[in-house]
Amino acid sequence: MGNKLSLTYGYDIIKFSLLIGFLVGLLFLAVFGCFPKHMTLVSFGLAFLVLLAAGLYVLLRPVHLFNLEIWTILLGVGLVLVGIAYLAYMVCYKREI
């Protein structure tokens, strides 16, 4: 029959994602309370890694977000550039962060 996604399966994914996001947020809050100086740098580093991974995923995996392929390429390149901008910001303003 194939692997078809149903509407209820989509809701299950959304509920699971919300639960995981909530638990990661609580973990971040607890660790940030214990190590505030280090967690600020870690959060910027993780933001860089997530943006870089998302950009590379969009570029390397055949994701069809738009009808035209150029928009998918621009989205992937944009995510990578924003990730590099985060890294540059973190390096340049390390003392203020």
C-alpha cells in the first residue's frame, strides 16, 4: 500500500515535537541557572550548528519546499550564511556575551 502520511500522524509528530521542545527548554533553563556564563556561549554555538545543519540539509537533500529549485538553493545558502553570521558575531563580541 505504501507509506502514506495521514492527518492524525501529523498531529502526533507535532505533539511529540512540542513535548521534546518543552523538555529541552527545561533542561536548558536548569543548566543555565547553574552555569550562566558558559551557557550563553553554548547557546550561540548551538544556534550556529543548527543553522548550519539546516542549511546543509536543505542543500544536500532533495527537499522540495518550493516549485522552483532556485528558491530551495537560496533558502539553504541563506541558512548557512546566517549561521556564519552568528559565528562571526560570537567571535567578535565574545567579551560582551
